[in-house]
Amino acid sequence: LMYTVIALTVLLSAVWIGFNFANRLVAPIRRLIGAANIVSTGNLYVQVPVRRCEGDLAQLGETFNKMTHELRTQRDDIMRARDLIDSRRRFTEAVLAGASAGVIGVDAEGRVTILNRSAEKLIGASESEVLGRPLAEVVPELADMFNSARDAPQRLTQGQVAINRDGRERTVSVRVTSEQAAAPEHGYVLTLDDITELV
């Protein structure tokens, strides 16, 4: 009986020690899993407690903390850049809305990207109707000049075209300015001035 009691005590002690060891071994991994779940919800401010006695798992926790810090920094940079772009876009839209000359923005593929109110009146179409459509389709009268500007080495091309809308013909002075960017996504700005009464 004494032998059985001692054997059971030793067995239970071994099991208890094994469970404790396993819990200590798995605890850092559980913390990482919990932190990863929190990060998956969008919270990048979570930090995993690091205990030096945990060896390689402690190093894994430090790496995880560095990762969340870098992600948080990059997200903040992206948010600041987005806010800056938004403020510049609003400023540009305000300037274009108040400009008396018509302004049409066109990307490298020849599609309309922006149109101010003066340009809407000149071409007889609203911005919502023409955005994303080819310039040659929206204002066919400008197609030849735009193609010449794309092929020309100089940054500025100008000339005059006649635009006929609703039975009324207008003579328009057109300036095509290239952004001259290094990237292939550079675009063009077309400035339209109605000079019908001056001709």
C-alpha cells in the first residue's frame, strides 16, 4: 500500500510538473496568437510582453513587436499622405472651379481625368458624363491637336479649333501642356479660351 501511494504521488507529481512545463512552453505562443488576433481587427498598438527567460520565443515576441511598430508607422505615413493628397485635390478643384478658362485634364492614354465648369460649358457635357472616356470621343475637334502634342518634343503646344455645339460654333484657343514626368503615367492639361468674339 505504501509503495502504491508513493508510486501514485510520484506519478501525479510528474504529470503536474509536465503540465506546468507545457504551459510555460506554450504561454508565449498563446500570447502571440492573442496579439495576432487583435492585430487582425486593425489594432496595431498591441505589444506582446517579452520575458528574457523564454529564449527564442522571447526573440519571436520582440520581432512581433517590431513588426507591429513598423506597420503602425507605415499606416500613419499612408494616412498623412492621403490627407495631403486630399487637401491638394480640394485646393486644385477650388482653383479650377473659379478659373474662367476651360481646363481639361487627360492621362497618358488620352482619357479625361478632370473637367472644370468652364470646359463643361464649352464642350456641352458635364464632368460626370465624360470622366474616364477618351478625349477624341468627348471632343473630337481636339483629337488632332492632342495627338500632335503627344508626339511633339516640346512641353507646350497651342493652336485654335472650332467647336460646334447645339448649332453654335465657337472659336477656341487651345494650349496643351505636358507634365513631362519620367513615369509613363504622366498626363496633359488642355486649356481652352473662347475667342469667338475676338476673331
